[in-house]
Amino acid sequence: MAKQPCDHCGLPTFVPDAEANAGPAGRRPVFCCTGCAFAHRLSAAPQTAGDITPLQTAAWLTGFGVFNQGVFWVLQHLLRGEGRAALSQASGYVSIGLGAVAAAVLIAGLATSRRPAAGDWVVWSLTGVGLGLALFTYSPGCAAAATLGLILWTLRGFFRRRRAPATPGKKPVEGG
Ligand SMILES: [Zn+2]
């Protein structure tokens, strides 16, 4: 195993020797965690439609799903206020379902972008438990909290300092 800096935050990251020795042409981006992979892939603007990565598609679908999860959650409250209990509950279940689909799409996109670490499995499991609880206890709020937790964890790469782009012909500064 060799070490290379994470392409997003610069943290030294273990990569297989074969990949480290492949040279610049065969070099794939290296990320220390799924958070960095997500932040990097999402901020890299695609030039053509063919450049859109599965992770970017998953991110957009997740955003769309979570937005509507919130819409149906609000709707559930409004309908209950109007005394339309059955319709209110249906909206609540739609909200929970949208949250579950959004979380599943995001996790699938992340799992294909980089090998998940222990922390990912913990957060993803907690998200699944939260959504399961939300479904069985009928709690759209619990589902919203579970998806929000997953999204905050996924966005953590954006809060990391981006590593300075390497200047050609100049050795990268050690330490820091
Ligand atoms: Zn990183």
C-alpha cells in the first residue's frame, strides 16, 4: 500500500500499489472518505451530458426527493389542521416513503463512488433504523431527522479545507 494525498482535502490516503505506480495517465482520483468523494465529484462541473457521474445523478434525485419529503410533511400538518385525518396520514406516509427512497438512492450513489468506511456504515445503518422507526411508528418527523442526518454526514466534505492545486514543476509542500 502506498500513500497519496486525497484529491479533495489533501489528507494522506492509502491506495493500492498497482494504482500508485500506474502513472499520471492511469491515475484515478483518490479520496480519503465518501464525504470528500461526494464534494469533489459534485463540484466538478460536467462539460457534456456524458460527463455526469452516477453520483451527481443520485445527488440531484436525492435533493428532489428530500424537497418533496418536506412538502408532504408540511401538507400532512395542514390537512390535519383542517380535520382531514385520512388524507393527512396518507401525506405523512408519502413523506416517509420519499425520505426512504431519497436515502437509498444517495447511499447507492455513494457506495459506488468510493469504498465505504466504518463511519459510513454506522451513519447509513442509523439512517435505515430511523426510517424504519418512522414507518412503523408513523412519524414523518423522525423520517425527516433521519434523512437530514444522512445529508449532513454526506456533505461533510464541503466543510473540509480544499487542498491547494498542485503547481506543475514545483514539488508540493510537505507537512502543513
Ligand atoms: Zn479528503
